Amino acid sequence: MTYVEKLRDPTAETAPTRRARLAPPTSLEGKTVALMDIGKSRGKEFIDRLEGHFRNAGIATRRYAKPTNTKVAPTAVMQQIAAEAQLAVIALSD
């Protein structure tokens, strides 16, 4: 049986854009991971736990938050993440 992986782009684009998938890094050493709270309930708790795990592994993190969960993240926030981190985790918890 052949397994086909489909990745979905969670951005609020009206027409999906095809992008080549970036290869994951071989190591997180020296990288900064962005932790983004999208404003859903218990998202802060989830990010607190993730941040603790990353900290215990010696991996730097930075936290970000959307102003509301009902809208896409502002361009300025996305640009800040791109400038300050090499990887991102988006907290989709309820």
C-alpha cells in the first residue's frame, strides 16, 4: 500500500498557494522556536507546557499571540516571527 501525505495550509487564503515544503532541520541546536497562542481556550497552558519541554532540552523559545482567535494573525506578528525564529509551533488547543 502506498501512503500519500497531504499537508494543509492553515492560512486564511481564498485560493490555496502551492509551496514547496521546507525540509525540517536536522537539529534544533542554536535555533529559536516561536510559540504562538492563537487565542483559543487553554492555549496559554499548552504553550507553558511546550515551553517547559523546550527549556529542559536547552532550546530557545519566544512567545507570540494573536489579538483574537477569530482573525488571521496580523502581518506584523508574522513578520516578527520570521525575523526572530527559525521554527514555529502554533497552539491549536481547546
